[in-house]
Amino acid sequence: MTLALAGIHHGYAGREVLRGIDLTVAAGEIVCLLGPSGDGKTTLLRLVAGLEPLQQGAIEIAGRRVAEPGREVPPEQRSVGFVFQDYALFPHLTVADNVGFGLRGTGRGERRGRVAEALARVGLSGFAQAWPHTLSGGQQQRVALARALAPRPAVLLLDEAFASLDARLREQVRDDTLHVLQEAGTATLLVTHDAEEALFMADRIALLRAGQVEQLGRPAELYLRPASRFVATFLGEVNRLPGMVAGGVASTVLGALPAPGLPDGPAEVFWRPEGLHLAGEGVPAEVEACRMLGATTLVHLAVADAAGGVLHLHARVPAGAMLARGERVRLAADPDRAFAFAPDTV
């Protein structure tokens, strides 16, 4: 593995921020550190980059140990590129000089070639002599990415690199960046608190909670097979329903789903909105609201529960279905978009 973290513990003023992180990133792999703000994601990047001394554990890059308690390889000798949230471009340097800043130890000819290569990779070949303040936010982000890639690092770190962009530009820049990273083949560790961004960018996601990895796996694994309530709700919207487990099957008003390993008795079932479908056959429901969200339509529904009450559910259906408030429909549920937890699961 190009990057290997083992037993990482770190804290500030007596408060432990990272509590036993074990993580690897292979060459060409994009691993996303996802989680709430304040759960140690940026701290972990800073430890990998050598911007803080490691308190406990070990860090290896390209098979070389670069950090352990009492021994730190300097940041400039770690073969690590870093893209900061604010990009940290030098306003008094041209784009070319910004990109070449980390190449000061190379010859002039090689440096010029590396800068040209990096700018071409991010689609900014024509901006070499531009000044950072004349660029858009998306272009500045790409300059920062080119600067990080120019030295051909073994590991690339991105810390909330798209957070300062508006929503529409963020989607385009993320897409462009994904193609650049895949082409570069660099081991990449990307920090975000945006679940959609992690699902889009990552080969694997490490979801952090209170300084520990709650679940590690491919995006589809976390989304469709969450290990806990926290994972299920952090990765996307869910409908919460009461359920009853018997013989490894959870029964709800919407139907049954597998619940392997859960004891018989009450359970809580989470159903993804896209797992609820309007169908000719199914559970009776009443439309409370209907909103078009571009590619999909979000339908608010009321469904009678087994105790004489009402469940308020969201169904995300293909665009085009516009329903009136009070309209009666039938609801079918896909068990592959549902998961059950015991009441005391956290």
C-alpha cells in the first residue's frame, strides 16, 4: 500500500481526537474520510503531511516509515501533495510560478516541463502567466491541484477542497477533479463532511465518528449495508418505521425484509426514499405534498401504522409524476433499500 496508517491516536489539551485509526490507501485509489465536523478528519491529514508530530501509532508512505512517536520525517521529504480548503495560492506569483513552487530543487528545464504537464492535466495550459486573482474559484482550485500534483507525490491529500464553490460549480469541478485523479494514479485521501461528495468521489469511504472508523468500505456497501444507525442516516435520508423481528425477518406495514442476526422482538427499520414506489398494488397511502427536484420527484405520504396512528414517509420517484394533496395512491417497497436495527443499537 502507498499509504498505511496504524494505531493512530492523537489529542489536544487532554481530549483525544483520533482513537485508533487503521487505514490503507493503494496507488491510484481514492479514499474519502467522511464524517461530522470536529471528528478528526483534518487532523489525520495534517499528521500524514507532517504538519503535526504523531503522538501514537505509525505512518508509512511508499513502504517507508515517515512518522512514529519521537521520529518525524520532514514534510518536504514525505512525497505528499496537499490541497487546502482555501487553496493557499500565492497572490504575488503567476499560475506557473504557483504550480512550480514545490519544484525549486529541480533543474529549470525539468521544472518548466513539470509545470506544463500539471497545467495540461487540469485543463489550464493557457493560464500559465495569469494571476490568481483573475481566475474563477473553480480555476483556482485546479491550480492548487496542479501545484500538488506537479512534484508527482506518492500521496495526495485534499481537505474540503470543493467546499468554497457554489453548488453548480462544485459538481463540475468535482467531476473534473475525479478524472484528473484517476489519470494521475496517485493514492488520494480526501476529507469531506458531504456524503454525496464522498459517494461520488471515493473508491472507498472511511466514515469517522468520534475519532474512530465507524465503517470502512465501498460507497455502495455503506449506503446499502450500513453497520449502524449513524452510518445509515449520515449517508442519506431514511424513513423510520417500527418493525417486529421473528426468525431473522423484520415485518413492517410496508412489507418484510431480511434481518439476519437480530433477536426476535421490536426493531427499528430504515427505508430509503428511493426504495418506495408508487404502484398499482401495495399499501394504501395519501399524498401530503409533491415536489419536483429536477431528476426526481419527492412525494410526502401518510400511511396508517399498525397501532392506529399515521406514518409520514418520503418517496423519491422518477420525475414527471405530479400528484395533488389528498390524492390516494398505493405504495410498494423494495427491501433492498431497507435495513433493520435492534432498539438498543447505536
